[in-house]
Amino acid sequence: MTLLKAAIIGGGNIADNNHIPALKQLSEQVEIVAVCSRDLNKSRALADKHAIAHAFADTAELYRQCAPDLVVICTPNYLHYPQTMEALEQGCHVFCEKPPALAAQNARDMANLATSKGLTLAYNFQLRQTSEWALLMRCKTDGLLGSIYHIKAHFLRRRGIPGWGYFTNKAMQGGGALMDLGVHVLDLALCALDYPTPDQVLGNTYDFIGKAGGKGLMGSWNPATFEVEDASTAYITFPNKASIMLSASFALNTQSDKDRNLEIFGSKGGVKLFPFTLHTELAGELADVQFPYLEETDIQLKNTAAFLDACQGKPSTVCTGEQGAILQEIIERIYQSAER
């Protein structure tokens, strides 16, 4: 098998701790040939740490010297669109961090360009690779849920406004808790419904705690420069009457420090995803079926492997460019609704 040449764009923690280790475990399929960051010292340090041959501060030089087959984009949200478009124009498959982009039209343009060039564009929604999600898909396929008609999806932090990076900068990130956390559980909810396009989206956003300040559990933030939402809620409906209730927060006055889950309601059965419980009827009685022996799995490794499968034309569970465009449109409609 010919090794695919991979380049990492972005020199932060997500590249260092997630993508590079996963790619190195898949060395029979892919070789990391370069790291590129706007700070050459940063890219050189990351390349040296992982024994990667080349380091660049300029993507044009990266493509000229290394001609990678694929790129992994690990940069702030506002760079996803231009860097993905550049990589696709260079003939590279693209594995992009979430969210897809800042605007729905950008995500649509990214998907269309990938399709027109016959390239793979995928997004790093790793929760698709949990054992719980695989079991949910099996229950759905086996008919244990019947028709899924409603989903409650949430990703909540009590006081988890990041005290580092660009998370509270709207120009760079496009939004706050919804863009950073909510997209993960929204992707799962849409997957459970086979990724339909909604007919109605009603949303709200809030910034009471972010702009007031207070005790933080993930470092200190500056209320004077807090520009994004600290919490968001949405109600999304589809032409077949299915619906999603979505909520996400960096900061919410709730009991748990962190609470991430989905509740899925079907005509024959329902599921709470974490920990996995099937709510159904057995032998004419109501029953809650638990699965205590689900294996822990390296979800980043599995999602990277799924991306490589897609690049090689194999069946894959990775989030596609088309799905990313649908998701980004919903995110944009939530923000638009909140503004109205």
C-alpha cells in the first residue's frame, strides 16, 4: 500500500495531543511529513517533538515543497474556510476540526469544492466513534427503537468558560458554547435522524455570566472582552415532525460541573446515551436495559481511521462535507433566530 503523505496545519494542543498521535498509530497507511503554523518556532518545536521532517510558517511553501495527499486543519475557527479551500485547490483531502466554518455559505462552498474535485472533506466529530454510539446505531438498525421522533441533546458546563485561547473572541471563533460544545451533540442528534434538513429553527443565546464574571473552573476570563454566548438553547423541527431540543453552555448555574448526553425517543424504545440505557418493554413489562461491559475506545484514533477510509473510497462513519454544511446552516439559523 502506498503511504499517504499528511501535513498538519496548526500547532496547538489539538494537533499535539489528538491528531498527531492518532496519525502516528496509523503509520501503515499515512506518514506525517510536515507541520505548519504561523509561528515557525512553534511549528518547528512540534515537528521536533514528534520527529516530523518539515516545519513551515507558510502554507504555500508547505504545498510547494511537500505536496501532501491530505491535510489536517487544527486552527481557530475563522481559518477553517480559507485553509480548507486552499488545501482542496491543491488537490488534498481535508480533515478539519469542528465547527466547519463561521458561515453556512462557507461550509456549503467547502463541500461543493470537495465534491467537484473528487476529494474527501470530513470533520472531526469524535463522539460518533464511542461504543455507546455504535450500540445505538445497532439498536436502530435492529428495529428496537422504531421511528425516532424526538431527541434531547445537551452539552453543559457549570462554569467552564475557557480562560485561554480565542474561545471568547467572536471574530475568530464565530460564537461560544454552541460553536464549541453544542455542535458535538447536534451532530449526533442529526445522525440519529439520518441528517435531514430542518424546516423550523428557534433559538436563544445568553451571556449573563460571561459578561458579569465570577468563579471559573477552567481558568479566569475577562468579562470586559467576552464577546460570545455563554449558553444557547434551540428547538429544531423537521418535515416529518421529528424534533431536537438542543442546549449548550460554557457557564450555567446548574449542579454538575459537566453534563453531556443525548436522550433519544422512538416509537418502540428510547435510549439515554451515556451511560447507555435502553428504555423499552419486555415480556409485557416496562424495562430498562443497561450494558455495563461496553469497551472504552480511543475515539480520536477511530475517527482518524474513518477519515482515512473515506480518503480511500471505503465505507466510513466520519462526518462528511455535506453533513457539515447542513450542520453549519442549522447553527447559523439558531444564531439568526436568537438575534430576532
